Amino acid sequence: MAKISRKLRMGMVGGGPGAFIGDVHRRAACLDGDVELVAGAFSSNATKSRRKGRELGLSRARSYRSYTEMVEHEASLPKDERIDFVSIVTPNHIHFPAARAFLEAGFHVICDKPMTLDVREARQLKKIVAQSRRVFAVTYNYTGYPMVKLARDFVREGSLGRLRKIVVRYPQGWLSTRIEIAGHKQAAWRTDPKRSGAAGCMGDIGTHAANLAEYITGLKIVELSADLTTFVAGRPLDDDGNVLLRFQRGVRGLLYASQISVGEENGLAISIYGEEKGVEWHQEDPNILQVKSQDGPLEVWTRGNPFVADRSAAAARATRLPAGHPEAFHESFANVYRNAADTIRARNARSRPEPLALDFPSVDDGLRGMIFIQTVIRSSRSSRKWLKVPK
């Protein structure tokens, strides 16, 4: 970890009353004690934003009525008072304009996924990030789990042999009825094309599954064939999807994401099969990585042990507690924040960040996510069997 001379000052856009993910981001960002929340525009409703600021112990002067007011005022403060970075945790349609405003004002940005509302915005944002020379991270948080990093390093070192097949699934059941019309805040915006974008389930959790597959294997999806369905009558966006995948190097795959799988909670899981071995990881049992072979016993690798650290420096860096003391969802976000924060510190000090600190999803990963969504939608609507995934 980079040497800490002071806490980084964090601002937040979104995460107001009734929000789920905002609290997760706040806890995760501050978990290691080297980041402090000092400002925010927590809601599009000025009164609610001010109220949330009070709840979080912020001054009225830095509990802003809008993100535009926040950008203007923070940029006017002396360098030793203004925020170092902003975390954007709003519905999807605010991601791009807010990120653009803060980047152009000289601030580093950490943004929730999916990165933008569409591919056009994503490509534009990539250019803005390059021009700004600021750190930009996307919170594909499942890349932050130690055993996901161990799986990636097993693939890198060739332990599985030549890869053949990837199966990634993400079933949930919470949208199996139309709860969005009953005032459920999280369901309401996720099923609204104006705020969510052109995809529902695939935009919300399908992108996590695609990102996880590409992160662990280092292979890009080059072609796909998708079938999206809206099972709940009256819902304008997909709530279930199945996608056949073709990766680089001839690897084949299958991805399914569903939010109408009754009884499922948050069942993200991935299996990767090579010529010699396979690995399997389940988000609901995240501290274990299974390694399988045809002529040997099942290996169960458990987080926090020295033998994991010996095989994966990234897994060791992402581990805070000894074996048998579970780490999970908040810590995965915290690992993304810590790596991004250490990179910001290095940039502020005009030095090079250590290589392990650069292990966080970037604007390129955010763009990949948006291209995946767009291609899945086009494929599902097309009569063609396969569509190429644009670069």
C-alpha cells in the first residue's frame, strides 16, 4: 500500500435516503481508515440531499443541492480543502454527465456500473478520461474478491492448461413480480429505460457476469448469440437473458442472468474449464475456490491462508483477515477503492503506483460493459445467429 500522509477527501453523488448501494460504497471506501467523506450531493431533491448530509455529519456548506453546485464549489476551494475524488452512485442516466463534470474540473472519479447510459456516452467518456489525466475506476466489485484474483492467477500461470469453456451465471429472484409499481425505489429506476438504459437485467447484473469472465481469463468476448425475455407483463425492459459466447483463442462460453429466478438471492458463480483443470467460484460462498481435475481429488482453496498468498500476490493484498474469518461484499468494494485510492495518491505525489495498485476496473472495462449490453440487445432482436462484439 502507498505511504499515507493524509486521508483522501471523498465526495459522493447519489446514495441518498432509501438508496442501497450508496451506504455500501461509503462503508467500503472508508474501511481502511485512509479515506474520509467530506462532501456530497446525495439526491436530486435538494431537501433530501441536505438531510442526508446532516445524517452523515457533514456541514451544510458541503451538503449540496446538486452535483453541478458541488463541482463548482469544490473547485473553488483551496487545494488542501477540496475533495480528491468523487464517487458516483446514482441511477445510470446520471453517470455520464456527473463524471464528465468532475473530470473536466480536475477531480478523480470512481463510478458505479454500468458506466453510462449507452455506448456513445461510454466512448465519449473514455476520451474525456484520457484528456483529463485523472484516475477513473468502475466498481465491478466482484473483481475485488481474493479468490477471484487467485483464480485469475491460476489461469495466468497456466495451471488449468489451455482454456476451453467458461460458464458464468447470475440468478436473482427479487423482480419475479412487478414490485416497481408498488413504490420499490430500487426496482423502479432499474426497470425504467430513461434511467436504466436499454437493458434491464443484462445491464444491472449481466454486465457483472461478463466482466468477471473477462477479468479472470484475460480473454475478450468476440461474438455472441443472445435471447432476452421480459417475463413480467408490463415491464419495459428484460428481466431474464441467455447468451452463448465465443471468446478469443477459440474458447466457448455460456452466460445467463436472471432477476425472475424465484428463490435465488445473489447467485453469481463462474466455472472455467481448461484441458487439465477447472476452477469454480460462488459469490455466496466467496472465501472458497474449487479446483477440479479428471484424475485427482477436489481441491478446496480457502482465503487467508499462506498457501494462497504464495500463489497470488493480488489475492494476498485483497485479504484483510486470517483464514476462517469471512470477508465478502463490503471488502470486495473496499479492494477496488483501496487500489484506486493508492493510485490517486501516487498521481498526487507525481510518482508511479505499484503494479498491484493498478488492479481495478478502468474506463476501458466500463466501455466493454456498455458494448456487451448493446451487442446483447442487438443480437436478441436480430435474426442472425451470431453477432461480432465491436472493439
